[in-house]
Amino acid sequence: MIDQEQVHKVANLARLELTPEEEQQFTNQLANILDYIQQLNELDVSDVLPTTRAIDVSNITREDELQPYSDRESILNAAPEQEGEFFKVPKILNAE
């Protein structure tokens, strides 16, 4: 499965400084994870459809409804710069 030398190598590649006790702890934890994955690999999932989530998720947000703001002038006046009816912002893209 996985040994402490492999954990040390991966930690070194990830630029992590682990104590020998931490290496042993992670070795045990990763071994448990790999054992569990092996158990999952033994299951027959040929009739199970692929999914991205374990549970269904529904969108609970409301639909956007456009509504004009009644005090548009006060928002424009609060802007650092404006040009006519619009906010003026610094150019961020090159002309190229």
C-alpha cells in the first residue's frame, strides 16, 4: 500500500516539513483511505449512473427582475467620476 518513505517523498515534493511522528500519522491515515477506496472498487456499480453530487441540489434563488432605481442621480453623483449618464472608470484593456 503506502509506507512512510513514500509519505516523506510526497511531503518533500510538496515542500512540507513533517516530523517523523507526522509522517507516521499521515502514513496510517493514507493507508486507511486507500483501504476504503479498495473496498469501494470491489462494489458493482455497473447499473449506477454517473453523477456530480451525492444529493440533488435545487436552485432556491429568485428570478432576477429588472427594476429602474428611482434615485439614479444620487448614485451617479456619488461616483468618483461620471460621463453623462454613466460611471467613468479607468481603462484596463490595451488597445491592441
